[in-house]
Amino acid sequence: MEHTFPSDLIQLQADWQRTYAALAVPRPVHTTALRRRLHTLSGQLLLHPYWSSPGRLPGARVELRREARALERSS
């Protein structure tokens, strides 16, 4: 199943995943700032206009995470 996500949405998801990973390490630095960033990014992801467009598929969020991971690996 092919998804075409806007590049800004993929970048938002990649930023969210990177921030989450930074919080997941033992004794993270700047915990409060990372949590605030994660909260902000979560809101931006949730409210992105892509999710209100017609034809949104149930597996789209999983595929978005996959594409964001692929973006990170290619960087």
C-alpha cells in the first residue's frame, strides 16, 4: 500500500523519534526540555492537515514512522 506523505510531516515524525530516543537513554540530559519538545511535536503531528484529508488509511501512522526511520538512516 503506497502512502505519499508531505515532507514536513515525515520530518516532524523523524524529529519526534529522535527526541523520544534522546529521552530513552539512561540519565538523559535536559529532560524537561526534551519532554516539552516531545509534547510540542506530538501536538504538531496530531494536528497536521494531512490527517484531516480524505482517503486517510488506518495503517498510515505506522507507515509514517517507517518512512521517518528510513529518512534518518539515509541522513
